[in-house]
Amino acid sequence: MLCLRSRTEPEWLERAIGHTNEILIDHAHCERKAASQALAMLARYPDRPELVAPLLALAREELEHFELVLAILHQRQVPMDSQAPSGYQAALHAVVRKGMPEKLIDLLLIAALIEARSCERFKLLADHHPDPVLAKAFRSLLESEARHHAVFVRLAEAYQDRVAVQTRLQQLAEHERQVLEQLPPMPRIHA
């Protein structure tokens, strides 16, 4: 079950469908960043062998999704373009605690929230996008995002008891809700 504290507004879906190419470009960037961040976490915490297998598998899958989205863009004859950050991820990371294991737990739970929001929004796109090929692609992405969400929560629970992790996850989910309220509307998965 996703841990989100807010639901995406219908206006986001309208904006996303009306700007499908921008959503695809944004998500290509998200997949690339997710793979990079999983590998960076492995580099940052080499003393945590329990992270290796799950994060390597996750990084591989994120790169496969990056390739998938790039192929969709290519089929649509849409060039991949650079993008300024929306501010979503930076705002989420602004509340990461110091010290261990709290910092690692927060990083894992923030990653879980990002995956949960992606999952929620891909479900909307899968259910409502008028292009059946894209709707099918969005459905496959949402299933992976849900699985990734669960992986990150499970990894956090390796460092602290489940009740404490769930409490912190709810605190971070409330922060994520507030972050989304403050962002200007953009055709992005996380804005």
C-alpha cells in the first residue's frame, strides 16, 4: 500500500495528458536519476552489504525503463531534452536527519515516497490516457514503481523497527504533501 498523504488533483492529469511529450522527457530523466541514486547509495554506504543486491537490481531496472522511455520518445520523434529541476527532490531531502542510521533511513524512505508518487500518477495515466500504447507502457511502469516503493521501505526496516520506520514514513509523507502544494504546476511526474 502506498504511503502518500495526498491524492493527485485532476488538473495534474489534464496537464500531463495535454503535455505527454514533456511527461515522457521528465520521466526519462527520473529513471536515469533513480538508477544513478541507487548506485550512489551503494558507493556512499559500502559497509552495508544488505543494500547491494536490492539496489543493483533496482538500478538495472531503472536503466531498462530509461531505455524504454527513450524508445517511446524516439518513436514519437521527440528529442530528449535537458530539464531544470522542479525542486521536488531537493525539498524532500531538506529534512533528512543527520547521523546514522537516521540519515540512511530517511534517504530510503524519501526514495520510497518518490516511487509511490510515480506509481500513483502512472496509474492515473494508465487509466485515462487516450493512447492505448502509452497507457500500456504507463501500466508497466506503475507496477515497477510500486515494487520499488516496497523495496525501499523494506530496506529501511532493516535498520530500525517497523513501527519507527512507519512513523517516520508518515512524517515524510506529510512533508511530501506540503512540498507538492508549494510547487508551481508543471507537466512533470513530481510537480
